[in-house]
Amino acid sequence: MKFSVLAGFLEKIESATKRSEMVRVLSEIFREAEAEEIDKYVYFCQGALGPPFKRTVIGLGEKMIIQSISRATGLTVQDVTKQYIKLGDLGLVAEENMGEGKEDADFLYVYGALQSIAEISGKGSVEGKINSLTKLMEKTKPKGAKYIVRFVEGKLRLGAGEATIIEALTVSVKRGRELKNTLERAFNICSDLGLVAKKLFLEGVKGVKEIKVKPGNPIRPALAERLTSPREIIDKIGRCAVESKYDGFRCQVHKKELEVKIFSRRLEEITDALPEIVKGTKKQIKAEEAIFEGEALAFNEETGEFYPFQVTIQRKRKYGVKEMAEEFPLKLFCFDLLYLEGTSYLDKPYIERTKTLMEIIKPGETLKIAERMITENPEELEKYFEDRVEKGLEGIIAKRIDAPYQAGSRNFNWIKLKRSYRGKLTDTIDIVVVGYFKGRGKRVKLGIGAILGAVYDEEKDLFRTVAKVGSGLSEENWMKLKGVLDKEATPNKPARVDSLIEPDVWVKPVYVLTVKADEITRSPNHTCGMKNSEPGYALRFPRLIGWIRGDKGPEDVNTVKEIIEMYKMQ
Ligand code: ATP
């Protein structure tokens, strides 16, 4: 496919006002793509050059891109910058100023060239990258240059999530629900949509079913439902294992001989930030190959207590790793085993997985087994819960003893009970920003008065509004937030947003914020949980806490289903 043809499709996706339109155009791209190369089309549409857990860094900063545009268009750097300020999008600057040109490179040529740019390193790499990008832009039509620029800036943002792409793949081979489930299952164990697509296109459904758990490919995590009392938990799943709920961050550790890789809850590789867990795994795991999960927590050797979450979370950063590891060493509380010596453990029952987990971990400093008890007695569960809370833990997670590990799924195999569920709604809610309102009164000068927040409807793969939030930030931070949101502003409602409220500025669903609210109420204005004649659900007195969450993507916010459950729990 010519890159300019792909660019034409991308324009259609961008202007789509409905999710179904988006799915249709994506499926056309996949249908027209060369089957052997379908993986590359999938990655490109995800804004990457490979599966997200292997994210390749292209390494072209804004200034470098401006240089390339200047060289490719003949404009001065100052002129490019001026137009950028006016248009707010370097892609558009490139499109409007590039000559038609004779060449019209293939998508595969462009993809390969982007990979080469990413690989340029060492001395002279800045000039090398700028030069290669200039040449690449000259090999496409202006429309193509627009998307190349947005891609290297990391701003392709078509708004197609993983579920949207899976559906488009299903549509592209004209198959229904059953295929969709098969693709989802395969994706859940390899986290690589390109691979799933390639298997489908080259080997059919049989090929997709052959995708297996493999160290190095993260498995999408199983997630917990919530209930509010020990009685409900026992009524729901009977005799169960009750584990301590540690308040740190989740790690999925992959060991293959001497190599260790660690993935976060969002399946980003965080190995380099966690040297002591790598070391601990090499030392304490009695297996050549294993995949297991645990919660990492910073431990204060002096007091023998855990540091609060805010301290632990700092360990997820890239710089000053050595010093941080010395000052705030982590312990990993291991709670599940997903793979061992060539065999997937996903379908084995919880009790067997954890028994083997205990057998392969040698006693040591870093890896510990998550504490637990097994009970069918609500009073006993309550006592254990109280005891955990007293020890400063977040609560408990009850686990069904005979349940498999259901990758990528949230269900009652795991049930969380947190201290914050007691009483009124004190649990926080994660929302994705889909728009904002210009300020009134005192806020006029800030240009932003409130944001429109949405939660995720997993079934329909849409974002539905749940709150207008206008408090919780300092004036300075409101302005900073506006700056960030303006970069994702879009003239029309994004295709996957469902809203009755029209904000002053629509924003692509990219940024996640955490809010606290007093309660959840029914509301005719918000689309979260809205059904034909029934009103939706809204947050009452919501306020922002903290700043944009880098560790969550739009599909990781709370779901419509969870909001309805929280409403019922009040
Ligand atoms: P979720 O992960 O369910 O989407 P969340 O990010 O808000 O929601 P929590 O509500 O804290 O997370 O609950 C689940 C998380 O608890 C897990 O993802 C894991 O990181 C953590 N956790 C702590 N202890 C355990 C344990 N013993 N078993 C499983 N998970 C645990």
C-alpha cells in the first residue's frame, strides 16, 4: 500500500464521529494490507514500531523535527516555529508546506525508514536522524508527511484502542463474535496485537489458537472485583484464600535462564528501575524459566516497616536508580505463578499455582510469599481483614481456590476488600479527560474552569461521561493542565466518546486523572450507565487529587460497571 493511501485512511479515522466508522476504516486498511506485513500496519496504527511492551524510541525531539521540516520545505526554522504556534500541530505545518513531489513511497518503505531512524545512535546521531527524517518526508506526498511527523512526535493518536483494533481485525475477515473471543484470548496471553493479526492472516484461526505463553511477552493481568463485606465474599465464592493486599505496584517477572524482565501493570518494561528484584529473582527462583507476579513495596530496614505508597511509587523512575535502590529497597510479595519450565499455569487452579510458587521460591531477602489464610468463615475473614488494616496494609484480596488465572479479565475469582470501602464513598475514581470548559468569573483568566471526565464502557468500548470536575488544583496547575490538554484538543467529539454534554473544547481521551467524590448519584446529564429511559450515574462533589497519571491509559480508568457497583454499595 502506498503511504499516501494509508494517510487517506488515517484522515478518515480521524474525522470519524462514531466508533463503528472507525472500526470500518481500520478494517479496510487491514484488508488492503499485505498479509505478511499486517503486523506492521497494526503497530503503526497503535503509534508504535512493535508491540507496546517493546516500545522503540525514535529519539527525535521537537526541535529536531522542526529542523527536518525546515529542510524539507525550504522554510526557515523561525517560520516553521511561527506556523507551529499558529496551527498547534507540526504535522499540519509539514503538510501545508511540502511540495507535491513525484515520489510516493510504500508504507513498508516508510516503516523500515522509521525503524532505521530509531536505530541511529552514538556520535552524530542527532544530525543523522534529522537528515533521515527530511529525506523520508521528501519521499511521500504532503498528507503522508503530516502523519510521519505526528508519528515521530508520538502524537499519532488515532483513538483506536486494543479492543477497537481486535474488532476491526474480526470485521476485516468477515467473522463474528467467536473469532473476536479467540483473538482476545490470544492477545491476553501475548500482549502483541501485531502477532495475533499475523497469525490470523497467514494461518487462520488455528494459528491464532496456537499462540502460547512465552517468557518475554507479558501476560495481561487478571484483575479483581470488589465487595464490601466478608459475608458477601463468602456467599459469593465460599471457602477461599484470603491474601494481604499490599499497597505498592504490581510486577510481572519473567525469568528465562539468566535473563530477567519485569513488566508493570500496564505491561511496560520496568526492569532497569528494579535491580534488586532482578537480583533477587536470579538468587531465589529455583527454576530455569518462570513467569510470576507480585506486588513491590519499599521497605524501611531501620524501622522494619513499609514506606507509604508515595515513597514506593518513586521507585518506578528511570534516573538515580542505584541511589534509590539503596535508600528505598523493595521487597516483592509474590502472589501468583503463570508459567513454569515450558508449561503454562494459567489454566491450573489457584491452589496448585500458589503451591508450586511456594516451592520454587527459596527463602531470601527480596522475594517473599504474600501472606494468606484459608477460610469459609466470615468472622474469621473479618478478623484477618482488621488485623491487616491495623498493620497498615490496604486490606485483603479473597481468591477462589479452584479458579484459573484469567488473563486480562476482571471477575469474582479475585475480590478486593479495602479499608476505604467502609462507610461512604471514599475510594478514589480514575477518569479520562474528554473535554474542558473555559473558565467563568475568577477562572476566566485561566482559560479553564472544569474538565469533563469519563469512565470506560468495556462492553461497548466507549468512554461515557460521569463528572464535570472543577476543583482540586491550584491556579498554576489548572493552567498547566490546560496547556497539556490543548495539545490533544480536537474540533469534534472524539469517535469513542459518548456524551450529552458539550464542553467548550473536546479533548482526545488520553489523560487519566484521579478524583475523589462524596457519592455517586443518578443523573440525566451523564451517559455513564444510561439506558433508554433510565438516567445515568454521576459523581457528586468531585475534586481532582494528584496530577495526570502516567501509569494508566484511557482503557485503565474505572469502568461503567464498577461505578454502578459502587453506587449500589453506598
Ligand atoms: P485494578 O488493579 O483492580 O484495576 P487498581 O489499580 O485501583 O485497580 P487496586 O484496587 O489496588 O488496583 O487492586 C488490585 C491491585 O492490588 C492489583 O493489581 C495488585 O497490584 C495489587 N495487589 C496487592 N496485593 C495483592 C495480592 N495479594 N494479590 C493480587 N493483587 C494484589
